[in-house]
Amino acid sequence: MISIAHFEITRNGEKTKIFSQESSVCPICGGPLKVHGTCIRKVRQGEHTHQIHLRVMECRHCGKTHRELPEGLVPYKRHDLNSLCEIAEATETQHTCETSTWLRIRFWLAWFLWYAQNVLDGLITAGQMSATFSPGHSLRRRTASFVRLVVNSGNWEQHRSAMTRKDIPSILVSS
């Protein structure tokens, strides 16, 4: 998958199509990509669920396929970035979803921010990223920057075993 910041949106009734305006490279090998097809992604934005048509890209060198995800979508998550952050920032009495969902989203976001900071530190140490990179201060800006960084560096972990660490910092809990 590839996170894109510059894209065009076209709507035709219920169909929403996303077209990248960026030149993307394969996050695995750095090879050039070609359009291979499309897929449909369902995303919850607040109370509504939308179907978005995403382009599937294939690397000309390694043959791996990647979906173009517009900024604001988080890989393998049903909620968009704004919904995830809104839920995570809500207090126990303010959240509008089930308590188990609220807790799961807060836990995942705390884990992800910790993981992304470690990915960033590793990329800086390897000389692949500038030490002046700043993901932003707000939860939304920081999460959006880190999603793009982790996805496009090929370091996205999509399975639950990635979160087996027992001492995950509680980033979202007020002191």
C-alpha cells in the first residue's frame, strides 16, 4: 500500500474514485508502479459508511501490488483518520461508540504512535530520513504524518501479533 497526499476525487452518485497526482514508487524495492486495477474500500466517516474506489498499483520490478490510500485513510481500519482521532480523544463519558471499540481504538492509536516513532528513529539512524522531520503536535496531524511515513517506508504491520508488547506507553491518558 502507498499513502498519497495529493489526489483527485471524482464522485458519480454513490461511487467515489481516488486518483493520485503523485509519482509513487514501490515501498518494497523502489521500482516504478503501473496501474493494475481497482478495488473498493468501505470507510466509516462519522455516522456514514462510504465506498471508495482505490487504484491498485503493480511494481514493474518485484511484481508486488499496492493500493493507493489517500491521506485520511488508515490501512486496515474501518474508520477514517478523523473518526479514529475523535474517538481516541473522547473521554470515557463523551465517546459515542461502544466502550470496547473506544478502548480498542485508544489502545491501537497509543501502540501505533509508539511504533511509528521507533520507525522514524530507525530511518533517521539509517540516514534515510532527515533528523528535522516533524510529524506535528496535534493528534490528527501527528497520526496522519506517521501513517504516511510508516506506509511509504514499507514498515506497516497489519496483524495483531504486532501489538503483543506488554509495556506500551499510555500516550493518550492525561497525566
